[in-house]
Amino acid sequence: MQEIILKLWRNDDAQDWSLEINGLRYEHVSAQTLEDLAEAALSVAENSLMEAAARQPH
């Protein structure tokens, strides 16, 4: 199992976002960048799980 911990903050004054993915923090990002970073984290986790499954004896 691969865990993804995602925390989001809306910066109302700056009209942007901050987020933390598995302890790595990104400040003042756009909504599109937020989406891209979350998608990348999901892709990394998915690839890790697929590689682990491929190494398992069948």
C-alpha cells in the first residue's frame, strides 16, 4: 500500500493555494499547479504499487 498525505490551504489575499504532499510543502501555487502536483503524486504512488506487484511471485 502507498499512502499519500495531501494538505491544502487557500490563500485568500493572494488568490492562490499552498499545499503539502507527504511533508513536502509548496507555497503560492495556482489551481492548475495544485492539480498537476496532486496528479504527479498519484502517478508516483501508482507506479510504485505496480512495480511492487510485478516483483511479487505469482
